[in-house]
Amino acid sequence: MIDVLAPQRPGTWSEGTVTVSRSGRPDGALLAVERAGGRVHLRHRLRPEHLRDSLAARLAAIAAPPTVDEFERLVVGAVRSTVDVPHEAWLTYYRNSLADLESGCTPFAPVHERAEELLVGESLLDLGSCFGFFALRAARRGWRVTASDLCPGTMALLARVAPDLGAPLRTVAGDAAATGLPDGYADTVTALHLLEHVPPAAGRAILAEAVRLTRRRVIVAVPYEDEPDARYGHVRTFTATTLRELGAATGLAFAVTEHHGGWLVVDR
């Protein structure tokens, strides 16, 4: 588990096989990755305005390609080595990312917009929240939100920054297929771009858990890809047929649509 708030020497960050360092040279590349002896070293000239979710795609493109663990550490290291105070570094990252998502200028913005349109009731459980951008969006709009993810460090970070972002919410660290939460926990349960990260059997288990936890609606969003994008930890692809099979297996009313990827909405 990566401790995203662990103390580090200012301008540097190191975890496992990844080291990240900020350069003071004005003439160097904005981002440069070197590999040697099984280690990865990222040198950068990032400024606070560069810290946003879109930075992840730039890091994935230059790391040729990174493993999932390397990718996570490169993102954390870039954020932490750009702003010296850990909490301020992450607040900067969150504020910039949320501004991009809510202005509609990122590829993932239409997914959040569509998901928000589909929400019903007053309470939301967001499974596989990762950094929690959608959970924060919903909390800012008055929803009673619980964000859940397998990574305790990410959930601890989200709980730490949410009050400063005007988005009070609850966080739960745990397996999306076995949350330990009670039946009918929330009006809406979302799993946005989660199922592509797990094998088919795990995906079916997550959907069954979401159905158990919802009082009214389950919303699933997945990307449509020809091949799983390994840079982001994707292990499977989806089609409309795949989503219809998942929906039929619930025994409930469902609809499958397409909007910047595939959508499965299951209603009680």
C-alpha cells in the first residue's frame, strides 16, 4: 500500500522501484523518464498548475509503458514532489482536477455528467471510487455520499481533503464485491469504470453486491475498447452484449445504452 502522505524530502519522492525528483533547470524537459537496473526515475519541471488528473495520461505515455504499480507511484510522486507540503499538494491536485471535470474539458467529464443525470434518491454509494472525483462532485451537490475503494490509503486521503473541498462524505476501504455494508444501504450505487479492472467472475460479484446494497438503482459505466488498456490496469473489454448479459443475470429491470462508453442501469 502506498502512503500518499508519508514524509519525503522536499522536491523528491521515492517508493519501491520508483523515484521522482523535481528539477530546477529551466531548460530541461517537462517530464523525462529513465529506466536502469529495474528502477524507474522520473525527473520533471512540473508546477502546481500541472497537477491535475490529465497528468496521469502524460505520465503513462512517456513511461513506455509502466506497470500498474509503477504508474500509481509515478502519479503520486509527481504530485508530492511538486508541492512540498503533502496536504497542500493533494488539495492542489484535487482542485485542478475537479475544475477540469466540471468545466467539461477532460475526456472523463461526459461520464460524470451522464452518471449525475442518472442518480435517483438522496444517498449514493460509489464503488471503486479511486481518488473519489465523482463522489466529491455528488457531495458538493448535496447528495449523502459514501465512497468505497480497495485502497485504504486513497480512502484516507479522500477523507482528509473532502472537507476542504466543500464535499463532506463518508469513506469505506474494502472489496467492492464484499463491502460489509448493510442491505439497501443507498438509494443509488455506482460502479464507474470499475469492472474493466477485474476478471469476469469478480465483475459479476461486484454487480451482485451493488444490487444487494441499492434501494433503487445501480449504475455501471465501462469503456468500450478493442483491447484492455494495461496502462490503467484494465484486464477485460466490454460490448453492449456483455452488459446486457450482466443486466439479465440480476433478474431486475435494466437498460443498456452508449455514451462515451457503455452503460448498464439496473432498477429495483
